[in-house]
Amino acid sequence: MSIAAISIENLSYSIKGRTILSQISLCLPMHRFSAILGRNGSGKSTLFNLITGKYRYQHGIIKLLGTERSTLSEKTKAKTIGFLSQFHQSVFPFSVYDVILTGRAAFYRFLPSANDHQIVKKTLEHMGIIHLRDKAYTDLSGGERQLVLISRIMAQEPQILILDEPTNHLDLYYQTLVLEKLKRYSRSGRTVICIMHDPNMANIYADHRYFIKEQKVYDSTIFKEIHQSNNVYEELYDTPLMELEINEKTIVLPRF
């Protein structure tokens, strides 16, 4: 049996006496694009913060590539997991090149090496933003900034890439562009996990989908079995929805 990219065992988390996640056990596969879906306030971002280490957990286990996350050195963590939170703000006009170069900071002590610079150049080319190389990050559009931030994580070359709402506030052009890049990254021997709010984009791009509801996280197939429903998205979002099959993909629409 292959090792999961991220395995979670009996994980619980509470804030001020309010339980957010309760006894979650979950395995997210390697070398795939996985999406985590759920209503606002269901615990998606809390799960992200627990996996990435922003929040400390007292109950349960989180393993990255088979090793408990809390036992990994900072350098090993940088090689293992890279992450992008939902909110990011920069007030300094660093160039796009320099922003992406900071993704290599965990791997050098004083100055970046020639290899670090080479990785940044390759990342700029791979992401199709070489023309932005010398522009100030603060002068970019929202979509361009998101591509730069994802490039920064890719330059880190982690085995696992986890992003919280990577298409938030992006127009359709940049939504599809960002997700295409992430899909391609998952096909290069890496793992991509996205917390998403749009089930249609998740169904189009993700290989696996996981649902958060009532403090639990389920594989979409398990969720359907538990709720014994032919319309899992109505169950997940607590609103009348209809499902359409288009090119073997499920598209969700409000009932009208």
C-alpha cells in the first residue's frame, strides 16, 4: 500500500469550547489533485491551518508522507509541504522575481545559489509569467498576484502543495488558468490539495473530492453512502440544487 500524502487520525479541534472538527480520520492520496468542499464556517480553513501548522492540535495525528508533522525539521517541512492561505497582502513593491525567490529561502543561509536562481527562472517560464519578472508585485492585478504566489510555492519544490481558496476573487479566465496550472503540477509527481468553494470547478479539475459537514470530513463516495442521497450537493450545502452530467463531469446548479 502506498503512503498517503497526508494522513489524519482521530483529529479534533475546538475554539472556546466550540467544536469545529471532531475525530476526523482521512487519507489524501499522493500525486493527485484533491479538493475539499463545504459550506462557509464548516471548518475548511481550520483544517488547512491544522495541516499547515498555523494551529496546534491537542487530539489526533497528522502525518505528511508517513511522518508526524510535528517531528519534522523546518527544512524537511519546506521540502515536504508548501501552502498558500486565503488572504495575503504585501505593501512592499518587491519585483515578481524577488517574491518568487523567497520560496527558496529555506534552502540557503546567506545568499541564493545559482541553482536557486535557475529554479526561479524555470518556474517563471512554466507558469507563463516570465514577462512579469521585473514588475512590482504591488502593481499586478489580482489574478497575476495569485499566479506569482503559487509560483513562489512551486519554486519551493514541495512534495505537497495545499491552497486555501486559490481562485477566490478571480475572474473566470484566471480561475481556469490557476486550476490548469495546479492540475499540471499534480501530474509532475507532486500532490495538490485545494480547499474550494465552487463545486463545479472542483468537479472539473480535481481527481478526488472530500466534503466537510457537521464537524466531519468524508470522501464524496462515503458521504453519499452515509446520507443515502442521490443529490450529495443538496445535502452538503443545505440548499435546493440540481446535478447535470456534461462530458462525464457533474455540474451543480440552483433549482429553478
